[in-house]
Amino acid sequence: MGKDWNSVEEITLDLHVYQMYSVATLGVWIWEMFITSWFDWAILTGRKKWKWPMALYFTARYGLLLCYILTILDLNTRVKVNCQALIVIIQLVAGIATAAASGMLMLRTFAIWDRSRYIEMPLAIIWLGQLAMWCHSTVSTTNVWSDSPPGCVVTLVRPFFSANYIYTMIFDGIVLLLTSWKLWFRPGSTLRNVRTTERQA
């Protein structure tokens, strides 16, 4: 007889595993932020010149940190909270942070392609679509408070929810392919782009 994935015991076990995974992931993220904090400090103290793309960097970096913290709060709270409001905030922050990370990859591709408008315009439009989809995803799930066991429970996941992740993976894949194509077939420009990346961190 196969396992009943919808049994209370299985759902409780899966939730416990996800709780532990979320805490471990937050720990890894905090460690990564700690060992690379010199870059943030150099920007904040003016030792490294501020450029507007750094806004995407800070949005992705600290947005993801906030998302991890809120997710752990959502999974571990035993005090009754407005679950729907909490999940909307989590999804909005996660979406903006994800779009910011994709935006940084897109800007690097612009630089590698020497700001070709044939690359910039389509990617920018696709990126704006990604941002819009993530903002729309804040209403793609319904969460309510459960008294037994105490915590937030997802009661409805709309089909649109998974489209965000698929869209993001396709977009990042396109960006990766464009970057790889340019660097592979323009070997003379590779060293210059690597030096630019090192200089801008």
C-alpha cells in the first residue's frame, strides 16, 4: 500500500522538515551576508562609488533576508496572527527580491552585449512582466489560522502561483544563454568583461 501524503501525520512531518530547512537556510544566508558585508560597508561609507544598479543589489539582498525571517515567523508562530496579511507580505517581498536579482543578471547581460537595443528592449519588457507577475502573486494563495495545531494553514493555491516560478526560470535561462553566447563567440571581449565584473564586484 502506498504512502498517504495527505494524512495528518505526513503533513505534520513535512511541516517540521520545512521548518528546520527554513531555519538552516536562514543561517546560511546570514553567514553569506556576514562574509560579504565588506562590500555593503564600502558602499555605505562612500569608499565604493554609488551607482543606481546597486539599488537592485540591496533590494535583492535584504529583501531575501526579510523574506526568510517572515517565513520562519509564519511557520513557527503559536500566537494567532492575520495569516492572509502575513503571506501577502511574504510573497510581495519575495517577488520584489527575486525580480531585483533577475534585474541584476539582466544588467550584466546588457553590459556584455555593449548595450545593444536588440537585447535591452526585449529583456527589459520581459523583466517588467516578471515584476508584474510577482506583484500579482500576492493574491494567489489563501491562508487562515488553525487552532489545532496552532499555526497558519494554506487552504487554497491558485494555478497562477506556479507560473511565477516558471516565468522566472525561463527568463533567467534566457539571460544565461545570451551571456554565455556572447562570451563564447566573442573571446576577445571576455577578459574585459571579467575585469569589469571584478571592479564592480
